[in-house]
Amino acid sequence: MARDPKVLLLDEPFSAVDQVTRRRLQRELALLRQQIDIPIVLVTHDLEEAAALADQICVLHNGVSCSKMLLMCFFVGRCRRWWRAC
């Protein structure tokens, strides 16, 4: 890890591990977030993982950032058909 980084970029950090290890690493990341005072950018294709670990989420679809309202609709399951129109 770089000395005194301004941001921590994690690009699919849990993609190549089994589910048990993935959950353990996610818990460790959640603890790490409480100990360090820098932004963490987590790139993932797993929306549940993003929701569990993030303070803010930006979903990209075809290179365009989807609105927060649309994302909330997706998570509560009321507007899934709108997700494709994002």
C-alpha cells in the first residue's frame, strides 16, 4: 500500500474468492473503513455488496451514471422495469 494515500481504489477485490472468504473480507473492509480517514472507491458488479459496504453508490449503465432515485427503486424492487431504461 502506498504511504499516506489520498484515496483507496479497490477494483473487484473479492471477485476471485469463495463466499466464506468474501464475507470475511467484506467484514474486514467494513472495520478498516472505520479506522482510516480516506475515501474508498469500490468497483463491483455485485449490487448487494455495494449496498452493504458503501455510503454512496454510483451505478454506471452503458457508460452513463444512473440517478439515485432510480437506484433506490431498484433496491426496493418497485421500479425494476425502469432499470433497463436507465
